[in-house]
Amino acid sequence: MTSPINLSRFHLASLRLFVAVVDAGSLTAGAERFGISLAAASKRIAELETHVGIGLLERSKRGVALTDAGATFQRHAVELVAGLEQLAVAMTDYHQGTRGHLRLWANPSAFNGFLPDLLASYCAAYPGMTLDLEEVLSEDGVRAVRSGAAELAVIGENTPCDGLETLVCDVDELVLVTRADHPLAGCSPVPFERVLEYDFAAMSRATSLMRHISAAAERIGHSLKIRVQVHSFDAMCRMVSAGLGVCILPRAAATPHVASMGLHLAQLVGVRTERRLLIVMRSRATLTPSGRALVDMVSDIYATECVDALRRRSV
């Protein structure tokens, strides 16, 4: 009969390292993310496997992959690490005299669109709340929720998030952004295929927005001609204003720059322009009171109104 595992021999640091290695996809990247040497990381993982009595990772030149036992171990390790992260934050809040703490990561579309107004309403309803915000790619937001680094994340709807619970939190329209004197500024709507004849100012191809646009181009046998790649919606608009290309952005993100930068917005046809953002969580049942309050507010504001809000937006 197999001896029971000694719970007192599980070390939090080793569990956190294991989660980091799996998330990063390799021992080297996990060790760097955790701030220790590769040798030290390898030793800790080996000790962890010895303690549980079974292999958790399959190692290769391409990185690491979970064994069946490792997948089960990882799921429970994430739960434990996330719970302890939340415990630490909650106790810190008491020390600082705050009334709650919300850890939210969100993609650029959210920060350039609906999120600031939502958070303003949230803070007005819950004064004394401390916000821990990060602007990240959608995939990083999903990883943060899985690992417990964030309680909630706002992501593009085309981002894989299997096993997590989601809720629509905003709907916007993708529009073409050009200079006011651009040849395409004189017609609306503009066929998507015609837009692809021009150079693009874009963000990283890894963003959910650029993946959506690139996939739409590939479906009709084209590819994007990216002339300049930047790191923010504001910079994309500046590049367009300087005559370095056109871009496609959510209307809410582009509208504030139209007058100041001499831009023109046009509707698109031939491509799906409805842009949905999701708020993602491990589950509603595991949310802190702070996280639950925001999710409830999102449900009240957006779940029934997001489609109507899209229809009300004018060209």
C-alpha cells in the first residue's frame, strides 16, 4: 500500500515555481520568471516529483509538457497558489486600512475604451477600494487569472480561455482609420478587401485585435502589409496622421483622436466589425467580494445593453 504524502513537506516556493515553469513552457523561462538559477529550479522540481512519487513533467529540447499526473497536480497547485495570493492581499488591505482590493489585468482595447468609465463608477460605489491594474495582451491576462496573479482580466473574445468563466463586458465596432485626405476617406462603407491594398500601422501580431484582422485577411487570400508596428492605439493613430498607413481600431479608441490628428473614420464591409470583450475569471463562486462586486456591476450595465449600445453608435 502506498504511503500517504506528507503535506508538511510541500513548500509554497516549489509550488509557485512549478506553476511558473508550466506557464512559461520551460524550466529556463520559469526559473527566469521566478528569479532563480536553472540549476536551482531543476533541483526544486526534481525534489517535488520525488516527494509525490511520480513524474510531473516531460522534459525535451523544446521545453516541458505536463504528464497526466502533472496536469492534475498543476490544477490543484494553481488553486493553492491563487488562494494564498488572495490571502496575502486581503491581510495587506487590513494593515493599510483599505476596504477591499481588486487585481484586474486588461488588454489595450479595454483601457482605451469602456474600462476607465466602468472603474470610475465602481470606485464611486465602493469608496476606499484599492485597484491593482495592468495593461497586457489578452493571453497574458488569461495566464494571470489562471496563476492567481490577477482575479479578473478583460480579453478579446478570440483568446483561448478553456476552463475559465467569461462574461461579455463590452461591444464596440471596428472602423477604418485614415487621414482626412486619404483616398479611402471619401467613401463609406469601405470594402475590407480594398483596405488591404494599403500599408498598415499596427500593433503586435500577437494582440487579439491584430489576430482578428490578420485572420480575416487570410480568409480572402490576402495578408496585411504592415509598414510600422507600435505598442499603443494612440501611436497607431499618430502613425496614420503622419501618412504612414491606415489602421483598424475599435471606434471608442479611435474617436478621441479624430479632431486633434486630422483623422477620418469609416465603416467597413466584408469583415466582421463587431468587437466583443470578455471579463474572465476562474469562477464566480471563488471571487472575492471586491471581484464579485465588479462582475455584478458589469452584468447590470453591459449584459443587456451592449448590443443596443453598438447600434446607437453613429458613423
